[in-house]
Amino acid sequence: MQKIEAHYIQQRLQSLQDETLYLHLEMTTGAYASHLDSSKHPAATFISNARITYHHAVIAGQGPFRVGLKTDHGWVYSEGLTHYEETETERLLLAGHDGQGKLVVALQLSRTPFI
């Protein structure tokens, strides 16, 4: 994975605009975070292969970045994004890694379902 280049990601987001896509979105502080440190609150979110069409997309921030996707009925929003998969041309794969390199958040868009 490469560090996010906001201008490039904005272009990729716009290229997928107004298409029906599959969304994969996940976030975790670590399922066992509180086992290692009782002051940490474990949290997680996971959604995969939800169909979405957005009409406006924006990436913002200086890094970590946030992405917002405006749909007919609201927004999809993800914050803490740091990297993207450069070799992936058919899907947009964004991820956020903590200081230790562990995955914290992922936002992925595809024209075909995720397996």
C-alpha cells in the first residue's frame, strides 16, 4: 500500500461517481483492546457488499484523511485513512493504519462484489 495522495484519490472517487457500487467499510480499535489495556474501549464496525450510489465525493485533511460520499439519502463518512492500494485499478481500496501499522479503518468501493 502507498500513502494517500489526496489529489489522486479525489480523481478516483469522482471517476466512480453516479455508479452503483459495492461498499466495504470497517473500523476497529481491536477486538481485544481492553484485554491489553483496561482503559481502552473496544469498538468495531463492519459492512460488506452494501450497494451504494453517491453523487458527490470529497477527500479532506492533511493526513490521516477523511472521505465523505453524498448519496440521495445521506452520507457515508470514514476518517483516519492513511493508505491506498496502488495496484488496484478496478476497485478503490483505502485503509487507515495506526502507528504500529495495524489496520484501524478501511473504505473500499468496487463495481463487483467483494469476496
